[in-house]
Amino acid sequence: MSALQAVALLVVVVGGTAMVLVPDPLRQTLVLSVYGLALTLLFFVFQAPDVALSELVVGTVGMPVIILAALRKIAKHAAMREQEEQGDGE
């Protein structure tokens, strides 16, 4: 195993640990994107460029965008529910 491969594995381990330890869903999404980028680097270093390209699209861009859209919809729904509750209390 080369030094570059060992560093790539270490970056993935640190990224995975950071992903688990971050409590806020918005920040978790951003860490997920960085983790996807680390996995892309890992796959590239281990000479799997096709898997690296797939991970780049799905893990770094696709999944975080979907999660951010869901978080936005949840926040919008919560705000509407709060407005309805305030309107009913008057």
C-alpha cells in the first residue's frame, strides 16, 4: 500500500467519524458532501475511476442536494403549521 492510499483511507475514516458526530442535519449534509468527495479521492487512488465518477455525482452532489431539498420542505411545512397554530389561537 502506498502512502497516498494510506492518506486517502485516513481521510475517509476521519470524514466518516465526523459525519456521525455532527448533530445538526444541515451540517451533516455538508459533511456528507465532503465525505463523498473523500470517497471519490479514495476510489481514484485505488485506480477505480468509473466508481470515482459515480461517487462524485451521487455522493458529492446528488444525495446532498436531495437532502437539502427535503430539509427545506420540512422547514417550510413547520413554518406553515406554526402560522396556522398562531392564527387559531387568536
